Amino acid sequence: MKYTLLTFTALSGVTFAQNFITPDSLSSTATSNPTREPLTAIIDGVTDSSLGQGVHLDDSTNTFPLDISFAFDTPQKINGFRLWNGWNYPGSSVEDFTLTFKDSGGSVLGSFSGTGSEPWSVASSSDFNDFSFAAIDNVSSIDWTIISTTVGGCEIREVAFSAVPVPEPSSPALLGLAGLALVLRRRK
């Protein structure tokens, strides 16, 4: 799993951080155009639009709706989805889609539906669609169903998910011990 910490500054000058992760693996019956990148390129961490850095899924080799399943090695708390839509071919992008979140046993935890938009520029790694939703805990896999595309297929550069940092189990214990030490110290 690749972690990317992105920071941005609001108008008030306060800096926020957002943790984006890419899934550890994916599976699908989708067929990528053989002259382009394999489907795994959408989780390789590369967001630029250099030729060969995106996946082309067209309707001559795929039937829409199209399902792509992502998996994480450890459960995550997910609260957002980032889609680098389009790539090097204007007018070819994901439109309507659904994300279905599952736990390690395959039980559905929740879902989200969204509509992607064409990027402003095919030459920029900063052109992406961001989707936010209430955090869903214990996510081990995500099924992404691409329901419709702009023209006979879609170009995808990358996908990532926003993960809420989950403290290690030892962190609250250490904080508790530190608090106890302070209380005991004041008593002396």
C-alpha cells in the first residue's frame, strides 16, 4: 500500500493534511487496451499524464457497467475517493460510478455513488475529481462499478482513497500511562 500525505492551506492560513492510500491489489474482468498500460497502472502511484501512464477501457472489449475490485492488506477507515479521470484523450472519462465497501468477510459496510467530470487539462497531474463521504471503518475491499462513460469507454490515470489515520493500539495505552504518571507525580 502506498501512502501519500497531501497538505493544503486554507484561506485562514491553517494547514490541513489528508492521507491518501492506493489499494494493495485489484482484480477485474475488464480488459485494458493492449497498446496502453495494464489495468494495474491505475494503482501504481503515477498521476502524471505522460503517454503510457494511464489505462484505456473501451466498449469494444468491455461491457459497461464494469466492475473493478480493490483490496487492502489491512482494514482501513475510508472517507474519500480521488479519481484522476481522463488521461491523454479528451472526452473519454468515467461518468457515473458506485463504490461498495466491504469488510474482510465480504459483508457490505456501505456504498457511495458519484459522477466524474472531464479534467481541465490532460497534461496535469493535479487534475482529479475528489469525492468525500462519511467515514466507513474496517474496509478491506472496495468494489468500483463504472456505470457509464463519456464516449464509448474511459481513460483512467490513477485512483486513491482518503484514509482516516487510525492510531496504533499501543498509542492510547501510552497516553494513558503518561497521564497516570502525571497524576502520581502531582500527588507526591
